Amino acid sequence: MIAYASIPALVALLFKALLLGYSIRSAGRNLASRLFVALLLALAAQNLVEFWGFNYRAEHGMGPLLQTLGYAYVGLLIPAIALILHISLRLSFDLPANDRQWKWGYLLYLPAAGLVFLLLFTDKLVLGFQAFQDTVLRIPGPWYFLLETYLELYLLATLANLFYGARSSRLPAARTRNRLWLLAILPTALLFIYLIVANHFGWTRITSTFYVPITLTFFLAVTAYATHQHRLFDVEFYIPWSKARRRKTAFYRRIQATVAEFADLPSADAALERVAEVLRCPVALVGGWRPVFAAAGEGSLELAQFPHDVVAKVDRIVVARELSDSNSDAYGSMQQFKVAAIVPFYPNAHTSASWMLLGESFNESVYTPLDFRKVEWLFDKMGDFLLDKVGVLRSELNRANEENRSLHRQLAWKVKEITVLSERTRRLATENEELRYELRLFGLPEDKDDSSRS
């Protein structure tokens, strides 16, 4: 029989198991995602201890095993808070791309290790646990204030980091990720701070048994999405009359207007100019078997130097910041030549294959799932436009080849006529020499006038 008080912990445990499977299967793997998996494991273990403890209490009361489970519950909470602060540091600051270059983050776990030692091997932090209504409360030790200070400082530092990371001066994708984390952690952080203060003043109306699993479930659901996904929805976009909503609406209108103008554009250069204008980034259009044939925007010629052997392998839209975890050759080349994205057009067709390279400022306009749906629609129309232009160019090339073949035939006839005339001239010159020889043989004067000689 499952105890009523253990149901929230069971539901939270099952939900964390789903999130853990999602996190492990996620394509992007970096330090932040690995820390998040560790956080899920710690909180899942805490739910398992909580579920076991409540069921043990319902059957056996406050026995010695429940005391051990209580220490395990608190002992798992301590490193979990340190993991949250560590992840917030990774999200809020532009740390080096190579995770191994920044080891100072592990100093955050020294206070956590000290508190765990005091908890498990001394009675300075917690003296024991006692029953309270449907839950279990700790009996504070003389140094319990260290644990409270640790929790408050780490949670407040996490909020400060995320507020800093959500500043408007950052790239939109990083700013959005920090804002989602901030939105997710606020209920949990405020609840923990309230519980710490309430315990000092004897406010016992809210306990952690029911409310903490709810806030933690909301926190983990939002942060799992924000940690593992690259294309995040912008919270500000869904606020009516916000600047982000006005800016995005104008951006989508520009895309729609550009698509409508494609039919009237005279060349690929003009189309590329329009794309560069609407996306507000340099653009270069290259082919796998020929040099650059169109470029637009400041910095586009630098994009065009991108290695063709690398770009020829791209058969789908590739965004550099979505490849940053793989350390691939494509990512290194895109960083070197300041390419934010590569868009292929008919990559498997030899005569019409081409690739559009977009500059780094592409990331400032396109970062949400809706943004990518809009620009992919733009790229589809651009591909149709280029295919039409390739068809026209192919027709003109065929006509030019036919004219070239006709000229070659005419030239061949002229060469043949010249050859016949040259042969007749050579024969006449030989006959003339023979006649001169005969005249000298008979002692007759040579008459250089052809009419008198005849």
C-alpha cells in the first residue's frame, strides 16, 4: 500500500525519469547538458529516498531507517543546489568554448562537500528528524545556519547570474535561454527561501512535501527544454505590445514581401541583395563546381572564401551555433570564415547545385522555431527562383552552343576552300618555276609579264 504523502514524490520521480531519457538522447552534448543530467540524477535519487521514507513511516513510524533516509535526502539536496549554480554560470557568462579551459567552476562544490561531511559524520548540522503532520522535519544542529546560508547564497547567486545572462545586450539565443531558466527557477528559489525563513518564525502553513515537487517539476520541465534545444521560443514575443513582438512582426512582414518580389527580380544578384536586406546579414551564393557567382552585403566576399570541399558535403540547413558541441570540421570552418548558417539548394544536382552562406549577424534575427519556419519558407522560394534562373541560363547556353557549332561548320568550309586555293597556288608556282628553267635553258630572255609569256 502506497502512502498518500509519497504520491507527489512518486509522480516527480517518474517525470524525472522521462526527462533523464530525453536528456541522454539529446543530440547536443556540452558541459551544461552534462551538469543538467547530474542534477536530474541527484533530484531523482532524492525523490526515491522521499518515496521510500514516507512509505516506511506509514508502516513503521519514525524508525532508525527513516533517520538514515532523512540524512540522505538533505545530503542529496546540497550538491543539487551547487549544480544549479554551476549551470547558471555556464549560461550567463561567455566562457571559453572548450569546457576544459575553465576549471574554476568546480570550486563551487567545496562548500557543498564540507556541508555533506558535517551532515553525515557529525551532529553539527542536523541532530535528527521528527514527524510533523504528514511530513518529516529535521531537528537543527548548532551549525545548521551554515546550511541555510549556503542554500540562500547559492540560490540568490543563481538568480543574479541568470538576471545578468538575460540582459538585452547578449545574443538573442543566449538571452532567451537565460530568461527561460530564470522563469523556471523563480518559484523554486522563492519557495526554498520562504521555507528557510518560515522555519525560523514558526510559520508551518506550507511544507516541502507537496509544494517542492510541484515547483521542481516545473523547473526541470522548462530547463530541460532550455538546456538541450537550440531553437527556443522567445518569452517576450508572447507579451502583447512588447518590443520583441513588434520587431518580430515587422521581420515576418519583410520576409513575406521579399517572397512576393522574387517573381519580378531580374537576376540572382538582385535576389541575394533582397535576402541580405531582409535578414540583415552578408550573404554569398557559391557552387560546388564553380566560383562565387553572387554576393551581397558587407563581408560577403569573406564568406565566399569558405572551402568548397566542406560546403559540398552540406545537404541540409546547418547553423553554426547548433554544431558547437560536435567540434566538427564544418563548425571550425564556419567559425574561421564567420559563417552563421549554410543553406543548400539542390545539392545533389551537378548543374544546379549551390549553397547560400549567411554571415554571423544572421543569429541576431533568426533564433526561435517560428523564425526558422519563416526563413525556411524564404529559402524554399529562393531555391525555386534559382532553379528558374538556371533553366533560363541553360537555354541561353544551349543556344550559344548551337551558334558556336554553326560557326565551327562555316569555319571548316572556309578552311577547306583556303586549302584548295593554297594547293592551286602551290601548283601554279611550281609550273612557273619549270617554265623559267626552260627559258633559261634555251637562252631566251625571261618575260616577267604573264600576258606576253602566254
